[in-house]
Amino acid sequence: MVQGTVDGAGPSVPEPGTTFREFASSDLAKGYLDLTIDTNAPRFVRVEVRSATGEAIALSNPVWLLRGDPAGGIPAGRQVR
């Protein structure tokens, strides 16, 4: 699982504070994995599934967990309410 804060780092601060958590294939024996995500600050979460050799098998789009609307608003085409 890849997650990071929604910090608007931009090109002047290229280190977005992204973290990675790895899980063994045995953790998925049920077919899913329940995770607790800290939402005290806005963040994004996405999933990367890799083979034992590290080859990417599947990647998700990020899920943005915002605490409020971004400063510039949410573009109309991306709004879900």
C-alpha cells in the first residue's frame, strides 16, 4: 500500500512524504485485507500488487481522502457529491 499526505508539495518540495507498507501474500488468504488509514490529515492511498520478483502486476488509482475542499476547489468533472 502506498500512502502520503496531501501536501501540495509541488516542484519546490519534491519529497511528498510518501510511505510504503508491504504485506505477505498470506495476508490476502481471505481475498481481501482490512487496513486502518489515519485520516487526521488529508492523504492519498493507492495499491500496488507485485510478484515475488518485484514485477508490477496491478496498480490502482489513488483514492484522495480530503478533510475539505482544496484551495482551488474541485473541478466540476471530478466532483462526486
